[in-house]
Amino acid sequence: MSKVTKAELVKGLLEIRALRLGDFTLSSGKKSRYYLDLRIVPSHPEVYQLALGAYRAMADEVGPRSFDAVAGVATSGLLMSSPLAVSLSKPMVYVRREEKGHGTRRLVEGDIPVGSRALLVDDLATSGGSLAEAITELRTSGISVVGALVLVDRLEGAASRLRKDGVTLKSFITIDDIAPSLRIGGAREEKSAASSSIGTRARRASR
């Protein structure tokens, strides 16, 4: 697989309309004027290949020898973690959001030894809540987390939240890579200097 560039991935996501503008409520309950729907990526094989290439590149940067398994965050993260684990010849587990009302009632599904090191995978990061919960559940199950990968970071606090848990978040692209292409500087809700800079760049680009 040839090396994937940020520009190629952004172009692909825009072409399949993975980024939508409007009024949305995120899983965290937060309101947002844009939504990244990465669940549609597998419906577009060429873009899916780009996404998987991006994950493989990030995993290679982390170093496959530094982890024993790939851990996906259900459900969207499984779309990326499953093929990544196969490409790396690594076992995979996944973390449920809620306990099942039957069966083993486990939140961590899979079969890897206690003491294993896992690379956590999700599709995108916002506040980092889902990733942090997954880290807690994996550690409770005796699995350490060597790092976390997402395709897109919305830059709304996930990296700093995970850093407090001793885990580094790595993303292939961020909303900063996408927003200037669409000239939607005001789309990001986060009130920060970084958000302001996006709006400034977008306004300048539209002049």
C-alpha cells in the first residue's frame, strides 16, 4: 500500500460528504454546527483504503513491537481496528460502551492474556470521553494501553484528557486540516485561540 497523505484523505472525506454542516448533538451531549460521519467510510472502498493506510502508518510510527494487540472502541472504532489488526497480524479485542444484559456481561470482549499491551483505536476524538472510558476498562481487565489512534481529532480536549491518563493520542488529521478546505472557520464550537485562528484563516481565504 502506497503512503497516504493528509491531502488525499481530506479530499476523499469531502468527496463522500463525511463532513456535514447543520445543527447536531454529539454523543457527549454537546451541540455542534458540524458532524463528521466516518461510519460511511467503509461504503466507499477507495476512501476506506486511504483511512486504513493512515491507521497503518500511525501504528508503524508507534511501533508494532511495542504492543501485543489492537483494541477497538465499539462501535465505530471496530470499522478501523479490525482490518488494522489483520494487517498487523495482531489479535484484537474491543470495548463495549455498555454491559450486555446476558452472556458474560463483560465490557472488554476478546481473548488475550492479562498483562498484554494494547493499541487503542477509534474513528475520531472529541472530548476524549469514550477513549478514556475504554482505557479504564482495559486496565481493569489487566491490559495496558500503549497509545491511542484516531483518524480525526476534533481538537476539543481529547489529547489533554488522555495525557492525564498517561496515554498519547495520535491522529492522522485534525479539524484544522479539514476546515480551511471548506472555509467553515466558525464551525468548530471550541472557544479557544486555535478555533479563532481557523476562523481568521477561513475569512482571509474567502476574500
